Amino acid sequence: MKTLLLVSFLSIVFSVQIHSQNRFHSIREHQFSSPKKTIGILVQGDTATLKREIFQFKGTVTAVAGSIIAAQIPAESIIRFSQLPSVRQFECGVRYTPLNVESVIHSRSDKVHQGVPPLKKSSTGKGVIVGIIDTGIDFFHPEFMVKSDGTRSRIQYIWDQNDTMSVLKPIGFTYGTEWNYSQIQATINGDSIVRHRDVNYSSHGTHVSGTAAGLSGHAPDADIIVVALDWDRSSSLVDASLYLVQKSVELGRPIVINASLGSHEVPHDGSDLSTQFIDSLVAIHPQVGYVVAAGNEGNSPIHWQVQCTDSVQMTYTQSGSMSSFFELNMNENLILQLRLDSISYASGKPIITSLYISE
């Protein structure tokens, strides 16, 4: 006997978007309001073929890892491009929000610094690079100076993806500004070269950088490379990851990349192309470690659980814009029926629009 699951969504909104989480998920309608605007995409398939097709659509390739390409193409071409036979998986990229957890004591990093048995020696990050992907860094902060010389920075590079006032772009990338160690040190000494400041999200990047590689952090002797993420550019995370791996190769040193951020725009099972892109990078570069925050949302009402009987009905109410993914593992014993009610207002009168979905 089949089980009937009824899910009713009541959303008081002015606009409602439903996203299809399948081969072509993460396409957001608001991105197509300006047809000539370029949109960041991730696409999987034969890279040689896809590159040719991206160029034919007047797009640009920004990064490649394995069979996945990060690119920019005009918004008006998104749908047509995603339907090409050569496209195995397609996404419009993901935008992230910052997360941060844990401390030196709770993770027992202090024991590692001391070389407490069974460790054979102490480890403080010397010779290693810590790469930070976040809101940026307060490079004047004393936590990021050399332990024996409080005037000398341990920050080797800063790539501010949001800075548009310079031609100092990282090699292979077409946006943002990169500052090197000499420019950072000169600014600390009083010159006005580096414009970057960590002012977004309550200086979240400085907080995370201090946790990871501050003098009071996990790796107090490590050098630091920072990417200030463009939170509105959907390819920014894969670009930042590739940039940091390239720096590791260029400098001939191991790197641990920290990304204290997250998103609910994709499933949390490793199947999205951003995750596959990063997995490909790490797989071919054994000197690279990649750390992602576990998240701060343990108490957030973002998951539903229900015990299915012959007929189960649930109702979810949300005020404001609604943009959500609903992931279900369907089987032959489950029938799913959804109703989405959108309530908007015109001249003070409510207008109810209903959408029915049955699987």
C-alpha cells in the first residue's frame, strides 16, 4: 500500500521562486532581470567541447578542475547553454554566508603546540601556509605579525575580489585586486598602498584568521594568504580555492585552506559542482588540506522530519520572500502532493495564488 504525504507551504510573499534541484539546479530568476549581465556558472562535461561552446555564447572561462569548468556567460544565454547535449551537470554557482566554530583549547591544538606525547615533536605551523577564504583581514592586527618581531607581517598576499580600483589582478583572473607582501608591509609601515579593509560581517574574516593562524590561534607560526570573497559572485569560491592552490604550487609549500562559510542552495551530499571542483583540486595536489566550518545552525529550524503513515499532512508558514530547496528520496511506496499558497497584497486586499505539485 502506498503512503500519501501531503505537504502544504503557506508563504506570505511578494514574489515566490521554486527551484528545481536536478540536472540544472541553482538557477535564480532574479539573475535574468538584466539579459546582458554576465552570470557565473559551473558546468561539467568534456572540457574541450564546453570551452568552445562557452566562447560561442560570448562567455569567458575563469577556472578548470577535472571535468568541471567555472565560467561567466550572458544571462540571456543561460537556459540555451544549459540545454546543450555536452552539458552533463549545470549550476549557476552558489552564494555563501560566513560561519565559524571551535577554539584552540577545545580542539586541543595547544597540546600540538607543546608536542605532548604521543606526539614526537611540537607543531606550530612553521613552513606552512594558511589560506583564508572569508570577508578579508585586518592586516594591521598584531595577531598576524611575526612572533619575534611585532612590526613584520606574516601575510604574504591579499586578493580582494571586491576591489575594482586597480589593474593588480591575480594572474589568470579578471577581477579584484591582489596585493603582495611588500605592498602589505609598506602599508603597515605607513604608506597608503593596500586599500583592503575587513569591514563586512563584523570583521568575520579577521576573527577566523585569528582562530586559524593568529599568534593565539591554531598555527601561530604559519604564513597567511587571504581571499576577501565577493559574496555576490557565484564563482568566487572556486576561483578563491584555485588561486590559493596555485600559490601553494608557486611557493612550493603546503597549504591548509579554511573556508568558514556555508550555503543551503545546494544539497549537502557533495554532488554540487562547487564541491566536486574543490575535491578535484585537492585530489591532484597532495600538499593541500581543505577545512570547512561545521556551521552555527544546530538550533535553526531548517530541517523537517515526519513519520509517514497512510496519510500525513504538514504545513509550513513563512513571511517574506521564500527561496528553498526540498530534497526527497522518492520510492514506489510514496506519493507526494505539494500545495504552495502565496499571499500578496494589492490596494490593501489579499491576493492568494496557489500552486499544486504531485509526484
